[in-house]
Amino acid sequence: MNARGDTTRKRIIDATTALVREVGYANVRTRSIAVAAGVAEGTLYRHFADKRSLFYAAVLDRNAPIVAATATLPSLAGQGTVHGNLLDTIRQLALLQQDLLPLEQAMIADPTLAPPLGEGPQMPLEGPPHDITQYLAKEQTLGRVRADCDPTLAAITLLAMLFGLAVHPVSGRNLAESELLSACVSYFVDGVGASAT
């Protein structure tokens, strides 16, 4: 993408963020985003596949340091332990839940924001879902994750667990540091058959 395209994409994300703050995900229309960004509505779809992708990109943009930290996860394959690597990542993502939780709830309430249904698990969106999928696939090639594990489905499961903990009242105020989060990641790692190393 060229500098002009990057600038347009940033204006679209900024407009989306401002509108979501004002009226919430459920009430933001692509037409309103386009007007606020000063672009034609069709321009949105040159930069984002759909409204869900745009909303997700806006959340990631607001949380760039966390996203940058999770982007290093695939490079950790074969180092440390699978449990330790995933727990560090999930703790970072627990901090992101404050912004991401309203989007996830909107996706449940609005079928147009839900991911498409199809045969088998869909490839996660960019950012942390993709990074976790890539990490698990690399660990799988090293024999530290079961050979019959589907990395995409496993990443979706891990992130769904985080969402469930974020809305669960037992989690408490500081999910990132909770023993429950650590125990759930341990349970997940046992399920994908990662070795202890």
C-alpha cells in the first residue's frame, strides 16, 4: 500500500473509533464511517473485507503495543515452553479485552458482524488470532503440539476461552494475573498435547 492508501486507511480507522465511542458498534453504519472519514463508502471495502474486519482493525490500532508484542509469538516456537509462551500472550490479550469485548458482544448480537460459516474452521483475522495459529503450527512441526491438532481451530478455541473468562464473574478484576487464566491455559495446552518442554 502506498502512503496515500495508508493515510486513507488511518482516516477510516480513526473515524470508526470516534463513531464507535459515540454510538457503539451496533449503531455504526458504513455510510457514517465514510462521511466522517471523507471518503466514498466503496473506499472502505478497498481497505477492509467487511465491517467486521474494519471494527477489528480499529481495536488493533488502538492497542498497537499489545498487538506488536503478540506478533513475536511465532518466532518463539521451540523456545521456552508452549504453556509459558501461550500464557504470556494470553495475559497480554487479556489487557486488550476491555476494547475487544464490546466488539465480540456486538458480533453475537448482529449476524452481519459474525464470521462466515463454512466447512471447517475459518482462518482467524489478522493480528493475534493469526499469530497464535502460526505459532501453534510451528510448534506442531517441532513435535511440541499434537500432529492431529488443527492450529486454526486451536487458536479459535484459546481465544474463545479468553472471551468466556472476560465475561465470567469469577475471573475478578485483574484477569491478566488471575490463577484461573493460568489454569485454563494449562488445560488448553494439555488438550493440544504439547510436550512439557
